[in-house]
Amino acid sequence: MDTTYNPNPDWDGPQWLMETRAVRSALKAIGVEVPECLAGEPKDCGEPTWSHYAAYCSMLKMRAQFMLDMNLGDQPGPPGTGIPDLAEHYGEHVYRATLTNETRRWTS
């Protein structure tokens, strides 16, 4: 893999590390352990930081979906009224509000 490629030129090396470690920390908080193999860590695997970021984000997304499915399951009722539907609706609402606030912060 090309280690010089940067899919987000707005982030430099330290920013990629910070963001990737934050996602890894979120995974750990919900019980998913991943090896500490980023550049400069004891088990550095040599892969670019952004590829770790992509993998960790995908793992976080899949783990969150698994948690919703296992802990809330399918609920009876018309489409859009079950607990998973409500969780998705409110989650999206909070996510979009957070993005709006972050965008304001970045552009200020």
C-alpha cells in the first residue's frame, strides 16, 4: 500500500494519529480490543494510519449495529415505530446536530 497517499489532505500525520487513536479508544470503551500497531507504537505493522482509521471506523459502525440489534432487537409495530427505528432516528438527529456544530466551529 502506498504510504505517501493521504485521502484527507486537511489532516497531517499528527492529526491522523489523534483521530485514529480516538476511534480506537471508542472501540475499547465498548469492549473491542485492537492491537496498538500504529506508526511509532511497539507493534507497528507498517500500514498507513489512514488505513487503520478506515478499519477502526468500520469496526465501530458494525459493533454499534450489532449492539442495537442484540440489545434492542426487532420491536412490534408499524415501520418507524420500533425501538431500533427510534434509535436510528434520534441517533441521526444528534449526529446531524453535532456535524452542524462542528462545521460552525471549523468555519469560525
